[in-house]
Amino acid sequence: MRTTRLHQLKLAAALLCALTAGTALGQATPASTGAPAGAAASGTAGASAPSSTAPANPGSGFLPPASSNANVVDAIRVVVNDEVITRNEVRNRVAQIVQRLRAQNTQLPPQADLERQVTEAMIVERAQVQLAKEMGVRVDDRQLDAAIGRIAQDQKMSVQEMRNQMEKEGMAFAAFREEIRNEIMMQRLREHEVDSKIQVSDAEVDTFLAAEKAAAADRIEVDIAQILVGIPANATPEQIAARRARADEVQRQLRTGADFAKVAATYSDAGDALKGGAIGWREADRLPPIFSTELRKLSAGQVTPVIKTNVGFYILKLIDKRSLASAATPDQAVVEQTRVRHIQMRATPTMPAAEVRRKLEEIKAKVESKAATFEDLARQNSQDNSSASKGGDLGWQYPGDVPEPFEAAMAKLKPNEISGVVETPFGFHLIQVLERKSEDVTAQKERNRARQIIRERKLGEAFEDWAREVRDRAYVEFREEG
């Protein structure tokens, strides 16, 4: 059994790839679960299933045993399109989940239910990774090394130290690398297929802010958990009725005192099922209105009725709530803007960095001796094509608009003062501040906040639909237990 330290490393990896709890409601991956062994889920008609000797997914971390009865030791559990998920892969993932649930003091669901949930989650992941590859999404080793380096840095250790720790706790580092590669690929796929298509109009922002102002005194934040009984795409009335009956049974168990986290881990089709359905604190306004309305009726510890959406049947638990009335009037946001110009030069094979620095120091000396103006020397020497023709003028800059070394040097300058040579990822610079001013951006800040809330709502709904479609398009065949 791996230790909590390994779980922390895995959690850091998940956070790096933007798999945050903030989209828990939006990342439910409903699917028709509990399919009989050997039954094929809806997908590509006529797809041929690979034989039991088909190679395992290289990113899975599965190493076939050397014994001659390998098909018994690690048989195929599920076929997903043209790849397989083995029983050992499922067992390994189950072991990780069990450790996490125990660390959280969550009651464990029955083993069969836990394995079903884990298998479904792995099917969803595999289908998304396959789609990412089909669409040409790639994560090369350089990008992967950089991501793993950031994970190690977040854990305050070197990559080698992290590797040693993981291998000591029983996890192959090569398998961990491929998991991170797949997580990054899935995130990029989601950004392309879902995130990039979400649009929020100014009219929607205006409507949201007006409604928020009217309900300012009633703003609350809620700590919630969820159970989702998903509905398959293009479900028949009989299928919908069956899923409703399952949701009613879940609620019956909750009413008779069953532990919510255990029931979630047993029945929920949401991506957070194996975390007991925990979502955490959310502003009620950021939730779909149908959820917010029901949650406002509850006291801490109570659960909602069954809520039907186009994705499935939800049951939410209100763990706690708190007022946000004090946030109704936003704090004034005043930022300082700086009008600045620069001369930028880059090192080349024919002009190394030392020579670039010397050239820029000569330019600075000419300006300070009034032998030439900054504007003229920028036009003659600056390699920033967008500003050189304007005498190096970059216009008004907000905090964060320029690279950190540039901004730090700029902040120290008085109007008309020229910096020393400053190095950034874009090259070497001479910087001159022209003037500064302060601006109240409170209104814009509020509009940006509203836009983000609306975007999150839309993104949640769009992601649910997209994830369900990807799962339902996949050819899935459950193999007989043997």
C-alpha cells in the first residue's frame, strides 16, 4: 500500500493539469454503468475487439508477467476501441483509491461497486486520450520533463528525490510519467473541444450583474457534495426510468441514515465519486440555478430531492453554508499604469550576449549625454518590430502586462529615467519610464468576475455533454470474468 506522501505527489500532478475541484459539477462523466460482462456499450458499429494477446497501452504502466499463464494472471478486463484495460491495471487503481478513502476516513463501498466505478473512470480516461491522439495532440518529452519538474518543485524536492520517493513507495516512475503525459493531453483536448468554444456576451454580463445587485443581501457560499446517476446519450424512456429508479433508491438509503460519502463512492457516476462526491466551497451563484434554488432551502447536513438535468439525476448534500453579504459591495480596485518605452536587442551567433550588453550601454550613454534621443536610437537599433517605429513606445502598461524582470526594473524608475541593461526571455532591454497614472478599475474588475462566473456555468454544462459523447462514441466491450 502506498503512503500518503505518494498520494500527495499524485494530487500535485492532478492539480498541475488543471483537474481542479472547481469543475466537479461540470466534469461529471455519466455513462450507463453496470453493463453485463461481455456487453458492448454504444459506439462504433462493427469495431473489432483486439485479441487477448494485444499489447497493453504503453501509458498504462502494465508489465506482462513472465509466467506462461499470463492470460490468467492479468487478463483483459475491458476493450476500449482498439486498446485494452487489464485486470491488474484496475486492481492497481483500486488500491490507490482505497488508500485515499481510508486516509480521508471515508467508509469503503462494496468491493464490486468500487471496481465498477474505477473501471468506468478508466474507460472515460482511455477514450479521451485516444481522441486526443487522433486529433494530433502531442506532449513531447521536453514538455513532459518541464511539467514533472514543476510537480517536484511544488513538493520542494528535486526530480530525482521525487523519483526515489515514488519508487520506494512502489510506483514505477516511467508509469507516473505516462500518467502525467496523458493528463496533459486530456487537458489540452478539453481546452480545444470545450473551453475554446465558450462565449460570454456583454448582455449576459449586464443581466448577471443586475440580478446579483438585486440579490446582494442573499449571497451565500456553500460546501457541498454530489451524487450523479447519469443518463446515457439518446437514452430510451425505459433507460431513463431505470436510472430514475436507481436515483430514488439512492435517496431512500440517504433518508434512512446511510453515509453520503460511501453511497457516492458506490453509486455516483460523477468524476468525484471516489472522493465521496466532495466538491467543496462554492458561491451559490456559480452553481446552476436549479441547484442553487434547492440548496438554499436546506440546513447543513440535509440533502436535496432528486434533481433531473439533461445529464442525469443529481442529489446534493449541503455540508455547510456561510453568508457573503459583506462582499456585495466590491472593494475599490485602483491600479497604477505606466507609460514606458524600450530598446530591445537579442543575442545572436554573430553578436553574443556580452556584445549586446556593451552596445546597449553605449546607447544609454548617448542618450544621457544628449548626443541622440531615445526615440531615434530605438528606431535605429530596437529589434522589437512592433514598437521600434514608434520610438520604442509600448504605451500604457498594467501590472502583469510585461515580463517580471522588465516590470521590476520599470517600477524602480522615475519618469524620464533610463534603466541599466535588463534581461528577459525576449532579450536585453533599455527601459525608460515616461509617466504614470492611477486608474479605478473596480467596474471592470466586477465585469471580469461576472464573465468568469458565467463562463464557469457554461463550461460545466458543455463539459458534461462533451464527456458523455466521447464515452458513448467509444466501442466498449466488457470481458467475462474468468
